[in-house]
Amino acid sequence: MYAHLRTYRRGLFYILLLLSFNNCTQSDSTPVTAQQRSIQHKALPPSTFDTILYRKKLLQLANSDKTGRWPVASAIPAEGAVLPFNRVVAFYGNFYSKHMGILGEFSTGIMLEKLKLQVEEWEQADTSMPVIAAIHYIAVTAQSNAGDGYYRARMPEKEISKAIALGDSVKGLVFLDIQPGLSTLQQELPRLEKYLQLPNVHLGIDAEYSMKTGRPPGSSIGSFDADDINYASEWLQTLVKKNKLPSKILVVHRFTAPMLTNYTQITTRPEVQIVINMDGFGNVALKKSTYHHFIFKQPVQFAGFKVFYKNDAVNGNPVMQPNEILRLTPVPVYIQYQ
């Protein structure tokens, strides 16, 4: 089963890694119009933290789990926490590439209209939870060439600023994603600090492209250890306290067992909400199985689920819809579309 998933996933690996940052052109520079700003979110974290409501929401997300795994005993979030009071629906990708996700596949206007419709689908599917739109932008991309030796490309400031402007235009959130290659979170996070100081900008980290073996991305699937997650979480915690920010969300991509080692040693913190995002693609049965093994059976704090508009639909397979995703245990609180 897992070999099947790796076969699916590596197809995307090589598409992505054959892209050369130096030869890419920006897919669209169209300014955001007033009409495109019409996407509204309903971010309603309580002004005074409501512990009773928090626990009620966690039980709701546990979806009547009888095993005792969910809800997870974790740190009570600080005031201003987005989760579990809201569901985040994010569009993922990089503006330089049509192959890395929906953010780069369409013009700005079309992409934002599709995001608006996707948010509305989730609002209709689950009226009990407000939905927040998000832009999940790959700010550090894994590369097939060594470059400066780290097999990763750091996106320029104008592209990161574009992502943040789009997040502002939908009154939503922004996630800056790191695919480290042969670099490390210790090297990459400080460069993004000025962006992560903004209250609506959060962090994503991709274990698939964290190449601790020293081999180039694409030669094997990478990994993070609990130590890596704890480093990122503590770094964000310090940033939140120093700048008096609302809680940050940390999204960790995962779709195999070795991608996240020693998960029981991950520390949760009031200032950081950790989402383990099921990042595999394939048919519905395969996606559900992967979610069961690596999200349900290995709980950390919150669950995420990724939908691939194209790769999930290979050979005419149906793409999972909100009503079907809502039946998963636990119920994902972060949904990502590529």
C-alpha cells in the first residue's frame, strides 16, 4: 500500500524538481481588483478564551472516536487562536510554476474566484464551523540542481509579498512553506521572520523535501523528527511572545511513517497550533487508508487533509468532496487544495 502511494507521489516529485527556478516566469502579475476582494472569512476566535467552547469543538472534531486517541491532550491555546474555532481552506502552490499547485496554475482573478467557491462549498457542508480562506505559498522550494549546494531556491521578496497581499485581499491567512532540500529549518526560518511577524502569516514545513541523508530531493522521501517540529514550534512561540502576536499555526506535511519520527515526543505549546497534514494523493481508498494510519493512529494535535485536483483524479478517480472528508476521524480542521 505504501509503495503504491510513493509511486503516485514521486510522479509529482519529478515534475516539481525538473522545474528550474532560473528559467521560470511569473504566472500572473494582475493586480487584485475590488471584485476579487469580495471573499469574506468568518474568523471568530473568542476575545476572551472560552475553555468550554474549546473542549466542545475538540469533541466535535474527534467524530465520536472510541479509541481514546482523539481528542488529543495538548496545551490549551492562547487567546486569538484560530483552531479549533474555525476551519482553514487553503490554496497551495508557487507563482512561478503551473505544476506545483493551483496558486500558479491560473491567473490571479480566476484563482481567487475558485478559492471563493471552494470556501463556500465548505461553509455549506459544515454550517457549525466558520471557514477562513488561506494562501499557502511555497517560499522555499526543493530543487533538482544543487545551486549553492543546498538543492533549494528561496523565493524573492516580491513573490512572498504577493502571497501576503493575496491573503489580505481575501481577509484570510497566509502560510509560508519551507521545502528545505539539504538546508535546515535553522537556516531558513530566520529569513522569513519579518513575514511571520505579521499576525495573519503562519508556517508550513514539508518533510518530503527535508533530505537528512544528504541525497538530492527526488532520490528518496525526506523526513522530520520530533526535534525538528519542536524547534519550529519553539521558534514560533518565541516570535509570538516577543511581538505579542496571536497564536501561530504550524502545518507539517506527511504521508508515510518515516516522514515523521518520534511523533510522541512532539511538544504542544499555547502559542502554536500544530496541524499534521495528510499530503498523499491517489484514489479515495488509498487516501483514507493513509489518513487512518498516519493521522488517526498517530495523533499530535490537529488534523489536516490535502486534495489534489489533478493527481487524485488520475484514471477517472473521483476527487473527495467536503461531505466525504467530514466523515473522517478525526475531522480535519485544515484543508489544502493543490
